[in-house]
Amino acid sequence: MPDSRTNSSVAQRLDLHIERVPNRLHRWRRWVTLVCGLVPLAFVAVFTLRGDHTIYLSRPLATSHGPAQADCKNCHRTPWQPLVRLANIDNDVRSVHDQDCQRCHRQSKSDHNPFATAKGVPDCAVCHQEHRGSKRLTERADEFCVKCHASFEKHPEFALHRAWSPDRQQTESEQMMFRDLLDIAEFGESASDGRGARWIDKTALHFNHKDHLKPLNAVWDKHSDTSSSPTTVQLQCHDCHRPDAAGSYMLPIVFEEHCMKCHPLRFSGKLSDQALPHEKPDIVHGVLRDRLMAYANEHPDELLGVAGETPSRLPNKPSRPSPKDTWSWVEEELRRIESAVFQSDAVTGPAPKNNACQKCHLTSVNEAGFGFEIVSPKIPPRWLAHSRFDHDRHRDVACIECHHVERGATSRESTSLESTSVQDILMPKLEVCQNCHGATRTLPTERYGRKNCVECHQYHHVHESNTADAKSP
């Protein structure tokens, strides 16, 4: 049916003064809108007067940057950058520039940063984006790594388990890895076994892990031990290899703490009841001379009859022994003792096995000094210098699962610690790490570990000049 309404008839039915009628809902909406606008402004004013800038943060800073969030100018030294980025429609405009980061994290020419610049990553903030709720800015997704390392279909074997030749063409990455490795190891064949060419530890020591992990007879001190026989002890890895305060890496081996209890540096003959100090040969030389002088004064009878006999003036009296000069006697005994303690292979052929210094150390002739010197062991503090590791997180894994020598073994269960030479590098191969870190939740192993690149690799190298990073292991 047709609509018979007209404009005038419809207008008569409308209340033209409806806006003058009080409406509680409209009134509350106006007040709520006003309050929602004024309250944030009030909060901003209060925090600004207090000098607290946290109200401007979208999310908290990373843990390491916590002290810097009290003042935004610590990092944002160029103002109004978000407006500049919006006006220019340019995402390359950064609120924080490299020079702002490098005031605390100073870089050097040997850092990884040149590789990033070559790949078109000009700023630190491209990868390390703050105010995202991350506790550590170094925990980046693998996609940041594969932008440059996409050529690796799989993780390559560790450098210390790869063949090396100075004549082979190497990439920049390989040159960097092998350059650092050559400072502490050399590639060749060891005389102690027939395992072929491999990386050999250049540490100048005599040491045998296999013998130290057998039941041993502890050194029996007849002056302090009332028992009739020495005690049998069983050493474990943790008796010598102890973690640092952070639990990440192992502390250096210290003779007085780890070795002296079993190796008190005693030798047979005179002064056998007094242990030698674990010091440089010139200090030991002085200590021995002082002790021999004291010994000569306490035993004058040992100086008689050595320098010949003095004839008697009376014909019926026998000749009597004349005392030898104390200094000459001390020097003669000193040479005899030092030959047993320090004697080098270059002096008298094969060195004795059980004397004080050559039990562990290599010695050489020193013409400038008094004749002998100890070759510095130069024990490497770190083997995988371009990675990071946390022993504390791996405390449920037995040491021997990672640090062992494989001699024809085909599985992890059949391997054992068979190292008889300090030349053995007891560092795990990649497959040992991938037993846990190569697994996924869909294809798990007996253990599951994260396999992100940044779990093991630190992107920037840590240098002593880095004031903030140098404290990290």
C-alpha cells in the first residue's frame, strides 16, 4: 500500500526540543571523556616534576640497561626523531644512533661489526631493539644470523676438529677461527699415539689424565701422618676443575690449590724433609742456598776431610782432616741438587722422571741466568673463544660425556677417558652438542636443549676495552 505520510505530518510527531531534555547517560559520557583525557595528563605532569621518565616507556628496558632508564637522554641524545621519521616516511631514521651505543659498548676494528656493515646492517638498533620486553638484547632470532650465514646448510664442525692447511684458500670466517686456534694448538701428528694428523695442544707440561683418574696412593708425610701406610684416594674431575663464581667457566689450575697436596716438591738427599717453593728457578736457587748454609752450620762434621789432610807437626801424631770452606761446600752441594731438580734434556740426555720440577714441567738451558729455566706452560684459558658456554646449566651431564678421547669407539656409551698425553685436546665434537641441542620438541632425544644461534655464539667479540662487556665471561 502506498505511503500516505507527508513531511508536515512527520514533523508534527517529532519533539524539536529533545536536546533540552536532561539525559543522564549523555552527561556521564561527557565527564568520563573529560576525566580520561585529564588523568593521563596529570600523571605525565607528576612524573615529569619528579624527574621520572618511566611513564614514557612502552615497555621496560633490558636488564643490562636498567640503570639507564632513569634518564632517557642517556641513549636518546637526538630529540624528536620519531617525528622526523614520520614526516620523512623513512624507517632508517633511528632514535638511537651507533655513537650513542658505543659510549658504553666500544667496538674495535676486529669486531664482527664490519661484516654487518658489508651486509647492509648499518645501525646497532636494527638488531638490538629496545622497549620490546626482552630481558637480553642479545637473544635474537635465527633469522638475524642467516641473513649473512645463509650459505651454511648445516652447522660446520668446530675448527679444532677440522683439518687445516696454510696453503688452502680460506674464508674470512675460517681465517679468524684458525688464527686464534694457532696461538694455542698446532696441526700435526702426535708422537704419543697413531691417530694421524689432528690438532695438538701446545701446552708445555707432562700430564696424564688417565693415570690421575685411577686409584692413587696419596703422598705419605712421615712427619705429620701417624698411619703406617699411605692412603688410597680416587680423584674426580671436580677435584681439579672447579667452576668460577658465575658457574660458566673453569678456574685456572693453581699448583698450591690443586697439585701440592699430592706433589709437595720434595727430593731425595739432603734437605729432603723441606718442600721447595713453586716459584721461578732463580727464587728456588736462593732458597736452596740459604737452606744449605743453615744445614752446613748445623752439621759441621760433614765439612771435614773433604779438602784434604793437614800434616801434624809432631812426628808421632797422625794427620788430621782440615775443614772445607763452607761457601765452597754449599756451592758444590747446590750444583748437585740443582742438576737433579732442573737438569735439561739438552744437558745430560733424558731427564729423570721423579725429580721436583721435571715431573711436570719442561726445562731448558738459560745462559743468562744461573743455568736453568722453566718453559712457561701457557695453558689455554678458553678453547672455543668465539662461543659462550655455561657449565652450571650442564651440571646434570657427566664430564666424560663431553671431554674424552675416542679411540675406535662408535657410540657415546663406549667412549672413555683414555688421554695419556697433554697433547690431547679433550673438547667435544659438534655431534656431542647436537645430541641435545640438535633435537626439537617434535623429534626429541633423551635431553632437549635450545638450538638458537645465540645460545652458543656471541655476535660481538668481548674485548678488555669494553667497559660493560668485559665483565662477562
